[in-house]
Amino acid sequence: MSSPAERSRSGRAVRKILSRASHGQWTVSPERPDPVEVLRRQAVGRVPELLPIRYGRMAASPFAFLRGAAAVMAADLAARPDTGLTVQLCGDAHLLNFGVFASPERALLFVLNDFDETLPGPFEWDVKRLVASVAVAARQNGHGDDWARESALAAARAYRETMRELAGQGELDVWYHRIDTADLLPLIRKPKLRGRFEAGLARARTRTSLRALEKLTEVRDGGRRIIHDPPLLEPLGRADSQQVGEIFDEYRGTLPEERRLLLDRYRRVDVARKVVGVGSVGTRCHIVLLTGRDDDDPLFLQIKEAGPSVLEGHLPAGGHDHHGHRVVAGQRLLQATGDIFLGWMTGPEGRHFYGRQLRDMKGSADVASMSRAVLGQYAGLCGRALARAHARSGDRIAIAGYLGNADTFDRAVADFALGYADRTAADHALLAAAVADGSVTAITGV
């Protein structure tokens, strides 16, 4: 294995192939596909009646469009040279795909929390998606271009500084490194901001299966059943419920032995189809209600379809033939600690799925209400969390060598963020126009 000095030199050598300043350059390729057509192609194989919900949600704002347009941005990033400094990418590292998550020890950690698009690739692709989302959110919140750039810069700076910090640490220290929300409170000096942060953590602690039992179920036919709230939540018929039950054995087999024992202590009660997110709308997703000791001891699992990553076709294969396995392996690699019920399975028609808890003290920030100061702080926190995730899978020392002490890379990707925010606004307008002229069917407000 190369020495740390050699790894750092190899990272610095990449600057001769792709300078740090060049990351600020982005222009629309003449061969760039129509973004609405990219979305249509991505929709093939999804549940047709749910697609208007997806388009309606994406048409709501430029930030909502960016959230759902990971495939569009992947093609844009692939059209430019890259560093070749490979990490396990999240693949969709926008602001709302970070949040709090409970460790098995019940500590609240700040982490990446969406891995549907995960695949190995150049580290800067995740960084650029993050900073672009920061700039789009800042503009949408009315903060103006100067602050949009400053907030994007805060995310990039935090990523670079954290990566350089982790480059100096040992392997186990990096592997066990985590961002505990308890450690963040002393860093928030303004009482108002601290109060909002503590309130957010308190809400996350209530997001448990027991709370979900109150919101998502009712007493019907002599027992607890998932409520009927079409089109967002629809209980399955007997045949479909049986199919979900049949794939449970394969799912169980992908869990560690001790987790299988724990799962066996629960019994399945009901299954429903659930619409989630923005970019995922149209993929098949089910929630399963299980009970343990009694009816007041619930467990909600989410069984979600895993299709090809939007990064596939632009990057080498990641080594997993099963997309559910790909998502689970990526999450386990990128998160400091994972969901104890994380596993995968194959469903009807050979479709791939993965399973996890529906709610386990998960929480995300309300980006739309963030002031300039809060958005800047939050962007920096996301940059730090992203660097921590990348350092577990990539050569952190080479990446840190490439990034260096100066803010050259930070300023470049902040420039990119503003340019891509312009492109996102234009792409959003194209979708809105397609909805207006009827060529895309959308349902709003759902």
C-alpha cells in the first residue's frame, strides 16, 4: 500500500489533469437531451397512475424540480471531465437527503439518508449536486445570488476542511467517525437558532413506529388496519398482500442472524401501497404493519422498489447485480450506523426491492423556511456529513491532496452552483410549460 505522502501526491497530481478552478466551468452541451424527455424515459416501468403526482410535485418549484431530476443532473455531470477520484456516491446528495437518524444505541446522528442512486463514482459529483441544491434553495427563499453563492461556498468549504481533517486520522477513527447531534448544540450560539434546532430534534424523537400507528392506522374489522387515503396510501388486496408476504423470507435471509431472530418476534398484520418523496414517485413502495408483544408494540417496515441508479450508463458498474442489494450496501458503507432492519429481496416480475424501518426517529430540515444564516450553517453541516461519508469508501488522503489548503475548489463549485441554478430554473420552466400545454399530465397539491 502506498504511504500517506504518496497518496497525497497522487491526489495533487490530478490537478494537472483537471484543475480545481475548472470545476466552475459549466455550459449546456449542444447534445444535451431535453430534460422532460429524460424524465419520461426514467418513468418507463413505474406505476402509470402515480406519474402525474410526480410531475405535479416537480412542477411546484425549481427546488422541487431539482429534487426529482437526479437523472437530468447525472447526464450533465457526465458530460464534463472528472477527477477519477472515486468514492461510493450517494448519487442524489441534495439538501433534503440529509437529516437526523437514530443509531441502534438511540443517539440522534446527522447523516445522509437516501441511497436509491448510490454507485461508485467521482467524489465531486455529489459535491456539485449538494451545492447546486443550496443555491437553488437560497434563491427560492429570496436570499439573492450573493447569499446563494456564500451558502454554496459554506457547503464546499466544510466538505474540503472535513476531508482534510479525516485524512490525518487513522482508519478505525474514520470508520467510527459520526456527527452526533448532541455535539452540535454547543456550536449554536444564538438562542433562537438553538431553540429551533432542539425543537427539530424533539420532533425527530417522536417519529417512531408507535407514533406512526396513531397516524397511519385505524381500528377496523376487529383489529388495527392501515387507513385508506388514496392515492397516497392504499391498503392492498388479499392477493397483493400475499405476494408481499411471500418475498419476506428472502428479505429475512439478508438480515444478520440476530436481526432475523428479532424480526421473527413480530407478526404481519397489514400491508399498503404508499407514495413517497418526489423523485421516487411511481416506483412501487409498500408499508408493512407488524406487531410484537401486543398491538401496542408496532413495527412499520417500508418495502421500496430499487431500480437502476441514474448514474448507470455514465459510470462503470458497481458490482451488484441486484439493485436492492446495491442500495443496502451503499447505505451501509456511507452511513456511520445503519437501520437494523436493512435488507433486500426480489418481488413479482423479478423487480428488486429493499426493506428498512419506515420511521426510526428520522427527521429532515424545513429548508423552505430557513433564513440566510440558518441556510448557510445547514449547508456547511451537509458538506461535513458528505465528506464523512465519502471518507469511508474513497481514498480520503488523495482527495484531500487534490482539494488542498486553499479555497480554489470551494470557489469554483460555488460558481458552478449558481450556473446550475440558472439551468434548473430553465428546466423547471420547460416542465411547467409541458404541464400547461397538456403534453405532461400533472396532479398538483398531492
